[in-house]
Amino acid sequence: MTALGKAELLERVSTGGWFQGVSDSEISRVIALSKVKSFKSGEFIYKIGDEQHNLFCIVDGQVNISIIDPKGEEFMLTAWETGGWFGEAAFHQGAPMPLEARAKTEVTVLLVPISVIDSVLSNGAIFYRNIMVDMIGRAKLLYKLIETLLFRPLRARVAMRVLHLTDLFGEQDGESIVLPFKISQSDFAKMSGGSRQRVNQIFRHWSDKGIISKQNKRYMIHDIQALTAEIDAIDDE
């Protein structure tokens, strides 16, 4: 993983959504007062219960955000790719982090101290409005996830998680949409509350129907309408 220069860091931060509308000069000052740190694949960026005072921007790589139960079972809420922001719970300073963040791949992140935001930004209202809009979107997803987990079969739950990642990161490839990073069926099992074996069966069923395939370790969605219809499945048959 190569080190990024100031121009690349500026591009990562300014295109991530939270700093939309903030001037390049102020973003550059935020970056200058922040820290770039790398993590190995599988390494924790923070754990549940940790106290944090930083926001995190993914400069390069992929990060999984998860909940862990007392028995050590993992439920993966989402995965963030290059340009994604996380760690917003740090705004509640002094409170323990409610989720864990772990590097899915080798990852480089920009650690932005909460204190820097207010000291640098001349119009913090723009930044905080961006945060609020993003949090509303994440809350809507969480409400839908709760409804799906409580009332929908595994097939619908897996379809929802695939579509969520497609909305966030999907790239058009001809008539198909590709997820441009590696994600395993074990990951989808952790995101959907099912076993890897059952998730494997669901993906084979979708592959047989021409809905989805895996090429070069990346998932290709060929029929987005059919996949969307799977959310309304009433059983796993």
C-alpha cells in the first residue's frame, strides 16, 4: 500500500460526503491536524467499549463495522470502502464505542480529532448538516434491517444486504453491476444472521436463475429487479 500525498488525501476527504461544501483550504487544515494510520487485515481499529475522540476516513482499503455478543458471535452491520467515514459515536465524548471496527483488508485511515472540527471550520453548520443527513440515511437502513431480521426469511435478508452494498459501492459494468471489492459468503452470513452453508445455497439458487454471479472474486448483479423482488420473499424455498 503506497503512501498518499496531500492532493490524494484532499480528494478522499472532500469526496466522502461529510465535508461536502467545506472549502479546500479548511479541509487541508483539518488534514494537517489529523493523523494517517495503517492497519493490517483483521486488526481492530477500535473495539466495543473503547473511548474514542476521532472520526475515521478510509484512505484506502475496507473496514467492517460489527456488533459482538457476549459469546463472541459477530453480526456485521456494514462494510465501508475507500472514501467512507465512520466512528461518529465519538461525538458522544467520554462514552464507550457501541460497535467495533476491524480492517477487512490492509487499510489506511485518516484519524480526525473531534476537537479539530470546531477549531478549524468557520462554518461548522455545513459539516454538521452533512453528518445529520448521513445519519438519517444510516438510521433508515437500520430500521429496515431490524424489520427484515425480525420478520423476513434468510433469503430476503441476504438480498437486502447485497442491495445495500450495491447502492453504496456498485459500479456499472455493461448491463450488470459489480461490487468492486472482495466479500465472502461468510461475510454475508454475518450480515444476515444465517449460516454460511445456507447463504451458499441462496447464492447458488440466484446464480442458477441468472440473478447474480461471481467473477474474479467479485460479485456481479445481473438482474437488479429480480434481486429486489427477493426482499419480499415469504420463505426460503
